[in-house]
Amino acid sequence: MNLIRKWGPAIVTTSDLLCSAVAYWLSYLLRFNFVIPEQYFERFVESLPVLLLVRFVCFYVFRLYEGVWRYASMNDLLRILKAITMGSIIFTVYILVRYQFIGFPRSVLVIDWFVIITFLGGTRFLYRFSREFRVVNSKEGTKVLVIGADDTGEMLLREIRQNSRMHYEPVGFLDREQVKKGRRIHNVPILGIIEELGRIAVEKDVREVIIASPSITGKEIRKIVEACERINIVCKTVPAISDILDGKLNVSHIREVNIEDLLGREHIELDKAKIQEYLSGKKVMVTGAAGSIGHELCRHIMKMGPEQLILYERAENELFHLDREFSEASFGRFYTPVLGDILDTGRLEWVMKEHHPDVVFHAAAYKHVPMQEAHPVEAIKNNIAGTRNVAELSIQYGVQKFVMISTDKAVRPVNVMGATKRVTEMMCQGMNGRNGTKFVAVRFGNVLNSAGSVIPIFKEQIMRGGPVTVTHPEVTRYFMSISEAAQLVMQAGAIGKGGEIFLLDMGEPINITDLAKDIIRLMGLKLGEDIDIVYTGLRPGEKLHEELVAGDERTEATAHDKIMLVKTAPFDWDVFEPQLNKLIEEVEKVNKADIRKRLFGLCSGHL
């Protein structure tokens, strides 16, 4: 095998040149009914070396030897067509100049063009056909149904047939559309619609189902998983379409269905040119760089080609792991890890003076509602005073754009966490434009699998044997993936002209009880038999249902369909700012009740 890989290009080159010679010879034979006159035979012998040289150069220029025969496609055939046509034109010019077509049969040139295309295209596609036929007829594996008779399903079928490590025997497709029933993809039948999964799987003795369609919604995936569970077969899926498009994975990386699949978040289309316009070649600073959102932001920002990325983080251990990740990904020359706290103005000023960032993403904040209810002083110091420190120094050192992470809990806040974030939204509006710095706030709900969030907690409880604790049977929350949130934050930063609060499209709210049931099911357990759900009651500061906009707010569409502009009620910054400063200065001098009263008065505008 190694010898074949080593000498493969030489073998293919020799084969193509031999085909070229045979095709030219066959063209003469066809032209003269297989009896070539002597004078024309001499022309054949004289011109053959020139033809082979021209063919070789054209094959090299059109990169015929970079393709892999087992994956020969229409693109490869098009390259062959271009190379042969160009070679034939050059060779025709040579014949015209050398012989003026005297004693040279012109029709040979046309016949040769057809024959060599047949030879070169045919050899490649015969090789692919023989290889696929051999794999299909020799493979006996797990009987599988593919959900989705579309491009991704077809891609998966080809991968199953060509990849000897995938021990599957596809027995058919299922699709949403009844009209496709009875048709075939690569001779594999489309057996019916998704709703017929249970019956068809039993009839065909299917042992696994693979969801291959990127358009399948979270609700549909949940129904498919439940149907598979009822008949005791395995349900898997191909990677997310975003991972396939980004080149991280391909369809052969079949995996178990996870909670993100059931929530059905769509692949995001970004205006990368617009994002690169304000990030590429710039110095970008991320506060809270090792947190869930900050970490993911850093990964995506790095793809935009910044001149430098400053990772500002106070958790030494987390910053160490982030540094290692970026170092191993060969990002060393682009990023600078900085250990520091947003409450340390001296450290912040040193960073600003030393690196002069053009863009700041402010992701550093306390986020756990119950902890901040118990410690409002620390919440105000970190979330409000810390944000003011970063914002004021950004203005002082000429940062072009300041993008702050907010939350849906800032809408009509009933807890300290939401109130602190609403105050920082108002700060971004009030401080916008000072020294040319544009401030933008981005509001969204919970992110999946972030540190300390509900999904990791549920999994941990299940691993311990339960019970799974939910605050209330009807409690709902908005969710999106960390990657989705980070990318849309960058996009919002690109859209923002200063002073805006943007709201990310969170989809439909998710019932937390249903979420708990899904995770129990996906971990292979049964509710009521293996694990129980216990309701503990809403904790201090928690809402039954979160909101995305307040009653006195309205939303407007933006250039991106996943980002909305929130129009908030006006407030007087000249009145707000002194009260803000007073709250920060006196936060440790007054009792908890008074602090809460001042905080909620500030964020509601009742100053």
C-alpha cells in the first residue's frame, strides 16, 4: 500500500500517456478503416512524441494528478475535458505550422479528442465503480435506515459504501416527503416517510437509525429517538452541518444523538467579510477570556485573523488551560494571555497602555442568580464597577468598539444578576461615543453546557444515581449553543454603529422538565425506573418564564435574521451617572436591603 501511495502519481502519469498514444493510434485506424497508408503512418510516428509532450504538460497544468480516483467526480471529468481540449488545440496549431495539414488527416484530430476523453474519463470512473461495487458486495454489517433522502443522506451512503471501517448495510431511506417513496439513491430504496419508522424498522430487521438530514428539526429528532426507544434500536446522527462546512468533521463521524440535536438550533450564516472588517489585523481584547462565552469568543475571533488577541482573565488555572489550547493550535504569535481582574484598575490600565486594543469584548461577569442574590455587594462590584473600569479605560485609550455581553435576565429584572446587567446595558448607551468609542450590548439567554449550567448539573445528578432536581414543573428557559452565541456576538459587533442593545434570536423557550427527561433518555435510563425528577421550588430571584424584551421596549430587524435591535425607553444619563457612581462608592457602606433598593431603582430609572 505504501508503495502504491509513493509511486501512484508516476503510475497514473504513465497510464495516461499510454492511453494518449493508444488513442492517437486508434484514431488513425478508425480514419483509414484499420489500414493506414504508409505516408500517413510516417506522419503518425513523427508527430506522436510532440503530442505526448503536449498532453503531459496540459495534464500537469490542469492538475489531473491531484485527484483521488476512488472519489472521481464531475469536477475531475471537467478538468480532464479542459486539459484534453487545450492539448488538442496546441497540437492542432503545431500541425498547422509544421505541415500546413499537407499529408496529415485533419479528421484524426477530432477523432483523437473523442477517444482520449473516453479513455481518461473511463479509466477513472471504471476504477471508482469497481471499487464501490467490490465494497458493496463484500460488506455485511449492521442493518441501518438513513433518515433524509437528500444531499447529506446521499453523501453518507457513499461514505458507508467506500469506508471499510463503517460496518453498515443500508437497507433504505426515510424522508419527510411522501412523493419520494419508491425512488432509489444509488440503488437503495426510499421506503417511506419518517412517521413509518417503527413499522419499517421492524419489517427490515433494522438495528440502527442514522439521522442524516440537516433540515430535521429538534422536535422531529425527539420523535425519532422516542420511536427508536420503543422498538429498542439505536439512534445516531451525522455531525452538525456547521462542523461539516467548517471542515472539522465529515459524515463518517457518526455519533450518538445529543441534547443539542433535540433543541434543533440551526446553522448560522455569518457575514464574515463584515466581521473581518473590524477584527482582521486589529488588536482585540477579551475580558473573562477563559469563561464559557469568553473562551468560545476567543476561538472564533482567532479565525478572523486579528493582529493580536489579548486574553484577560483572573482565574489562573483556567487561563493556563486556555493558553495551552491556543499554543497547541499554533496561535502563539497572535495571542497574549494576561492574568488580571477587572476590579484591578492598575492592571487594566497597564494592559491598555501596553497593547492599545482596537476592540474590546467584555465577557467578564458573575452569572449565577442564587449566588448574587446572597452576595449583592460582590455582584455590584464585579458586574457594574468592573464594567465601568473596563469601559472608562477603553474610552481613555481610544478603543474603537466595546461589545458587552448581556442577558435576558436584564429584562424587567427581579434578581440582582439581571439588575446589574440592565445597569451595564444603560452604561453602554450613556457612555457611547466618548472619545470615539462605540459601545454595543448583546442580550441573549442561557447557553448549552456552559460551566455550572443546568445540563451539566443534570448529567452529574444522573451519574450519581439521581434524583434530578427541577425548580418547577412549568419553568422554561431560552437556550442556544455556546458557539452560536459567540458567533452572533461577533456579528452584532459588526452591525453595531454605537449605542445599540442587540437581542439574539433564541428560538422557542424550552421546558426544563422536558429537558431533564430528554437527558435521562439520552443517557440510556428510564424515568421513574432508573431515575426520578424532584421539584424543589423556585429559588430566590428566579422567574418561572424569562422574557426577551420588556413591555416598554420594541424590536426592529437588522441586516442579520438572527439579530434584532432592541429599542429601549429613554433615560437621562446626566441624572443616571451620578447615581451610578454613588452606588459603586457606597456599595460596602450600606445594608443589603438598601443596596437592593438602590440597584433596582437605578436599573428601572426611578432615581
